[in-house]
Amino acid sequence: MRTHRPERGERPRTWPVALLVGLGAAAYTAWVLEVVLSTGLNPIETYVSELAAQDQPLGGLFRATDFTAGLLVFLGGLLALARLVRHPESRRPWAVAGWAGVTLFGAATAADAWLPLSCQPTADPECAARETAGLVPATHQAHAVSSSLAMTGALLGIVALTVAARRYGRLAPLARYGPALVVMELLATVWTLTAISLFTAGRGTWALGAGQRLQVLLVALWLGLLAHSVHKERRT
């Protein structure tokens, strides 16, 4: 069976990948609505996921946007991987790893929406005590796992596709601006993980919310840059 190769002058249809990832990136920033909506949560100290907690009045809104963002990015990643299968000349290790990471991020983010926290451990001492004692629903632990998988996928995608763009001479905007976003994302991740460890040890939040919000904002910006790069080059 012959592998399809674009004819001279034929433009591979990559706009669906760019559109899905770009819309997913936009939906992933829905948490910024907390600036104009009354959530009762301090964005400097609280987890982003606490906006979607079951006892939050606007929790349904943020769960819906999380699911939408994850689903869109997941579909975009799957479509990109399918294109790599069809076009062996583009099937490079860093590219495959990167798109696999993006797909994992999308799937785990969508799963997050179905595994919400029941309360806000950083804002409610009683919730934190119940969580420490294991008296909260199993969704708390499941949410921690899905969130960890989402960020693992995001970091894999961010690093691998940025390396691919520079190494293979592809996706020029990503090759140019991606490295700076990689460095900032890694620093924000270290900040977030350190703050979470200190909070878990009962030593305060250490601006956990600010670090995590910076972390997810940088992921969204990188996804937007990826979508723009794919659209501009018209190939994955």
C-alpha cells in the first residue's frame, strides 16, 4: 500500500489541528473570569481547581470549560498524531513524543472536570482536615492523579515539540519563542510543586495559587503559540 504524499502545490489540511488546539487554549484560560466574577476564593492562595469544586456556586461553569478545553486539545492532538502516521516524512521522535504529550494533557484535563474536589482545602480548614484524615470523597485523590497526568503531558508536549521545532526546522514561531516559554513554565512548575509540598506539610500556602495560575497560563499561551505555528506552516 502506498503512503499518500501531497502533490506539488497541495497544502496538507492542518487547519483543523490549529483550530482545535487554539480553541482549547482559549477555553483553558476561562479561570481568568474569577477577576470579574465573585468566587469568594483568593487567587493568590487557592488552587485553580477549587474554582470547580462541587460546593462552589460557579463550579459547574468552570468544570464545563475545563472539559471543553481538554476535549478540544485531545482531539487536536489525536488528529496531529494521525497525520504523522499518514506522512512518514514528518514522523520524527521529538514530534511524536510532543504530540503524544499534548494528547495526554487534553485527555487528563477533560477527566479533571469529572473528578472535582468536594470542597476547598486551601480556603477551608475543615476541608483540609478532612482531606488529611482521608474523610473526603475518592474524587480528591483521583483528581490529584488526573491533574498530575495533565501537567506531565503538558510539560512533555511543551519541551518535546519546542525541541522538534528547532531541531527539524519546523513551526518557525514555536522555534523562536518556545524556548522562553519552556524556561518560564519549568520555573512556574517548580514554584507550584514547592508550594504544594509546603502546604501539605502544614507550612502555609506560599502563594500556591499565584504559582499555579502562572503555570496554567503559560500552558495556554504555549498552546496558542503552537496553534498559530501549525496554522502558519500548514503542516504538523
